[in-house]
Amino acid sequence: MGTFTRSLFGLIVGAGSLGALLFAGGQIYHAVQDSAATQTEVRRPKERIFAVNVGTLQAETITPVITSYGKLYSWRTLELRSSVAGSVVELADSFRDGGEVSKGDVLFRVNPARLETSVALASSDLDETVAGLAEAKAAVELAKLEVTAATTQLKVRQLALARQEELRDRGVGTAELVESAALALSSAEQALLSRRQVQAQNEARVAQSEIAVDRRKIALDEARRTLAEATVVAPFAGVMSGVSAVRGGLVSMNEKLGELIDPTAMEVAFRVTNTQFARLLNNEGKLRKAEVTLLLQHGRTRTEAKAKVERAGAEVGEGQVGRLVYARLVDPDLTLLRPGDFVTVEIPERPLSDVARIPGTAASADGRILVIGTGDRLEEVQVKMLRQQGDDLIVGAAPFGRQYVLARAQQLGPGIQVEPVSPQPEGAAAPAEPAAPETIMLDEERRARLIAFVEASENMQAASKEKVLGELAKPEVLLEIVERFEAKMEQ
């Protein structure tokens, strides 16, 4: 092959190589431009739309309920004490903790021997005093007869003196006879005075004897009462508690032997705040006789009972606040309720009209809620919080008829566009399974940039970094993660 031929062949090969090189460069340039356009399109920030559960503000009349906690008491509780000292000779079989007794049952008896002796002595003293009174009355009668006789004798002496004076005036009698008659009359007057004094003394003795008889009767009644108090009977039907007596044991006077509790006379005492107490008053400022509900938990069983508000405490106890209110139970179930039980008390207030009930998560601490506005964008509205009922709120001055967000979230606020999701009505079919989260295939260059950004971040915790790097290592990565970190890379 000649020199010219070889040169021509080399020129052709060189031109072909140059053309191939230029074509490859053009392809690379177009690929880079397409990649940059794709990345620019992906990194363009998009407005995010949040799905939120919504409800409708409905105006209604609601009766708020005050919840408190109280303790059951029996307003008829009797302390059983011994009025006399001695040994217990009789004790009822039911005289023990939890024992049920009926009205009139003999509960216990203290040895009555000494008391019976006291009754016998008091009775004997009374008989003796009655005999003394009879003797005194007889002496009075005798004294009266002696006074009558002395009076008659005085009259005879008066007539004798008058006759002797007449005889003296006629000259028949002598002065000595008149003087003797006058002396006899003086003696008769003195005797009458003495008899009347004896009568007065006997009458005074009768009065003293009558007083002594009354005192002996009182002593006898006291001895009989003390004897009767040695035997204690149940004044009403009830249940025994705090029993400390035993048969044959010695008891002292006024020693407490137990308590008798009437379980049918139960009431609940519960405390409310001053504000809640004001809500229990009527228009006249008096406590309403409202019917309350008592809840008692027995394991998994919940017992309900009814009671009626009866009165409020007379004073606030030391170290206490609010008001103490008492409610009397209506037909309590004695098999489930006992004095000393702690119960939950629910007291209805007066109804509130033109209000709405919303979840507590729908409002902020100062009563602001998010409502759905034009274009499904959120608006913030101020409502008046009236009551808190468990996890719900009763609010007034609300935009009734509008939809509101059931649960506020940190990412929600005025102007945010949302997708309202109404709650499923009762009996509706269950919602479909949620769609799988959207993922994206990453090229190696894009993946490397994201991994480098995460590894260089100083604000992320080690555990979070490890979790995100694990997601970025997967063939398909969640689109939410990619968009979030690429948006941070552009900041």
C-alpha cells in the first residue's frame, strides 16, 4: 500500500473517531441537562396537604355533670357503752363484728347481783320511811284531840272565873275564890298553847316524813334504772362493729364495747369547690335537692346507686377548701354498699342551652379551635369554654354549623390547606386499608448526596441517623424522606 493510501485511510479513521467522540460528548451533555432538569423539578417545593378528622359544631342543650369523690356514712350510729361496772354474764351471739341484730335484741348484760341488792335496800328504806310517815300522821291526829280537850278545859275555866266574879260582886263569894279561878284559867290557856305547839311539831314531822318518802322513792327508781341499764338492748336494727367485749370479762363504767350501725340510714359526704357549689344553688340561693348518682367499683363490676342532696356542711374544716355536701341514699343495696365505702359522685347541674360538645384535643388552652374555611384552608376561631366533662369540652359562642378539626396538631395552623375527613357514622362499613407510602428509585449520584448530607448533619441524633441511612440504602426510598432532606439541603 502506498503512502497516499495509508494517509487517506488514517484520515478517514481519525475523522470517524472525532465524529464518535463528538457524538458521545453530545449525549453526555444532553444526559447532564436532563438530570439537572429532573433534579430541579423534584426539588421544587410543593405545598403539603394534611388529612384531618373533622366534626360539625351542633347547637344543643347539655346538662353538665360535676364529678366528685365521697365516702359513705351512717347517720344513725350508736356507741354501746356499759353504764355500770362488773362482769359480763350474758352476751348475744350476734355481738361481734359484722353481726346483724334486730330491734329489741339483748346485746349484753352485766352481773346484776349487786344492783339487785341496791334495789332491795332502797325498797326497804322506802318502807321504813313510809312507816315513819304513818306514825307522824297518827301523832298529829292525837295532838289535834289534845288541843280540842285543852280548848274545852279553857272554856270551862273561863265560865268558872266569870261565876266567881259574879258571886263576888253579889257579896256571896270571896276574892280568894276569884283569884283561884283566874289561876286555873291561866293554867288552862298555857296547856292549850302547849298542845298546839305539839300539834305543830307533829305536822312538821309529817312534812319531813313526806319529803323523806319522796327521796326514798327517787333512790329506789335510780336503783331500778341502774339495774335496768345492766342489760343493754338494741334500740334499732343494725350491724355490729368494733366489738371488744367477751363473756365473763370485766368492764368499767362507760367503757365502750362496740358500735351499732344502721346500714339503711346511709348518706354520702363529698367535697366540691366554691365554684361548683355555686352551680348547685337555685335562683333563691338555696341548695337544690338534686338527685345524684354514686358509682362504686367492685373489681370489674360497677355498682350504681341514687342519692338526693340534703344539706351542706356548717363550716369549712381546718386545712380544707370548698364546701362539704351531704346526700342521702335512696333505697341502697345493702349487699353491695356499706358505710366506709369510697364512691364517685356525679351531680347534674342546671342545663346549658346553645352550646356544643367538642373533644378536649380540638381546643387550645385559651379556647381557640380550627375550622374549615374557603378552599379547605384552616381558620382559627375563639370559643367560650364553659365546662370540662372528662375528655370533652362544653363550649359556647361557637360558629355552629361549621366543620372543625377534632385534634389540633403542631403542623396545623391558620392558612394551612387540609383534606377534611368526616368520622364514619355508626353502622357504616369499615374504611379501606390505607395505601402504601409512595417510594422513589434513586440514582447513585443522588443517593450519595443524600447520604453525605445526613452523615455530615450535627443536629441529628445517632439513632436517627442510623435509621435514615438504613432507609437511604434501600433500592426504593420513601418519597417523604427524600423531599424532606433535599429541602433541608437547599436551605
